[in-house]
Amino acid sequence: MPNAEFHLATIDRLPLANASVDVVISNCVINLATDKPAVFREIARVLKPGGRLAVSDIALKQRCRGNWRRMSWRMWGVLPGQS
């Protein structure tokens, strides 16, 4: 595919040049990283100005009790500046 590249790497050390990426997609990887600030620094380093980050991850600090489906919809939000 001429418009996509795939690299095998850890999310806290990407083998990419500074400001070289349009989109970073993470699907349940950030929660496994031990140094989360390093992950976000690395993502910021490789993203082009105006680049986008898409994250699908687990972000619970305690056990989810009750109706988890209803509670999960309350946890959804948008990033500042997004609609």
C-alpha cells in the first residue's frame, strides 16, 4: 500500500523520523506500557503538525461494578477542539 506503512516496534521507541507521521493508532497498547509519559512523548515526536492520535484502550483505576455498559458510555469523551 503506498499510503500506509507498518513497523514492528515498541510504542515508546518508534523507528520513525521526527514529524513524519500523519496518524498514530493504538489499540490496547498504551495500558501495557510501563512508562506512559515516554509513550506520549514519542507519539508527539513522530506526529506531523496537525497529526492525529486514535486510542482505544482500557482506563480503569478500580473494578467496574454495576451496569458496565451504561458506565462505559459515560466515560467516552472527545479531545479538546474535537466535535
